[in-house]
Amino acid sequence: MPVAVVTGSVVENYSFTAEADRYFMNKFIGSNSNGTSGESTSPSPKTMVITDAMGRTIDCYVERSMEIGGDNYALLLPIDVPVEIFAWEEGEESLVDLEDNEVDVIFRTARAVLAEQEMELTQTALTLTAKGDLPEPDDNDIVTLDLSDESGELESEDFQILANFFHEEQEYVIYTPLNPLLIFVRLEQNGKPIVLEPEEFEAIRPQLEDQLFDEL
């Protein structure tokens, strides 16, 4: 599979042990990247809405609920397909993640491009999402991206290419991650979900994994 290096602040997924990673991949095998296969297997799945500081929302399925240390937590998966847009860095085989203001500039063009595939792009909380069915990928549509964080460390992740487009002579590419986008939240007393910061997630990760494996 082709490999490119991505720099910037892509949506951060949570890091589990190898055993937990295999659990999630086995659970969601055969599904699209948001963990569902277009329709939930449950007749009436429980849902939850996350709202960010800008008032944007994202609708999620509640996959797991649990209590740890007296606090209530939930594992959520976006209902719609998570989407990332990167810009090709001129003269280099690398991609650059976009800041929110840069997404605003090219959003209408990206939305029109995905509309040609009968997918509706939306600026939701935490990540862009798209409604609609993912196209069947061929081998050339699957790529491995080396994601570079602020410390310079690389972590590989597989993506499916949805489209390429140009805006003012700059080339962009639209991807969806193949791994499920897991969102962990802590529930306030009124039920409002608060997305966990990495430090809080790391503090409860051992208890979280224990509870997940107890359900196997």
C-alpha cells in the first residue's frame, strides 16, 4: 500500500494494548470506518450528541457504558462516516492536516466533490463526517499514512481515499480512516458527555480495558 507522511493535528484516536486493539478490530470487521455497516443491528440503538466549544455537534452510537471510580463513562462511535481532508505539500511526498479556518475555505468545494459520490459532507464536532454509503474500494484506494504528531513521532494508520480535488491550484485529498473512530466521554450529572483529554484517558485505561474484556 502507498505510504505518505502526514503532519499536523489529525483527530487523535485512543491507544490501547495490542489485545484491546484486536478486540475492537474483530468487533468492527466488515463494517465501515465509523463502526457500523450503514444500519445498526439493534432495533433501537442508544445515541448521544457531543457538542464542541463552537456549538458544532456530532451524533454517536453508545457502544458501551461503564462506571469507573464513581464516575460514569461511555464509549461512542460516530453514526456517520468520519472524514479527514489533507493538502499535498508541493514538491514533497507528504500531506498536511488542515486547521479549522483552512477547512472553512475549501469546504464548499470538498462538499461538492463528495456529493458526486452521493455523500453529504458536514462540519461536525471533533471531525468532519459524511452521510451516505462508502464506495467499494479497490487496492489503489487503500493507503497507509504515517501520522506525525507535534513531538515528531510517527504512527501508521490505514485510510480509504474518497476523492481528490484542487482549490486555487492546491491539491487536496479526502480520506476516511479504516479503523473505527473511538470517542470516550465522561458523563456529567446531567448526562452531558465530556470528551476525555488524553491524560484522563490514560489514567482510567487499565480499568476500562478490564471492563471491556469482562464482556467478552
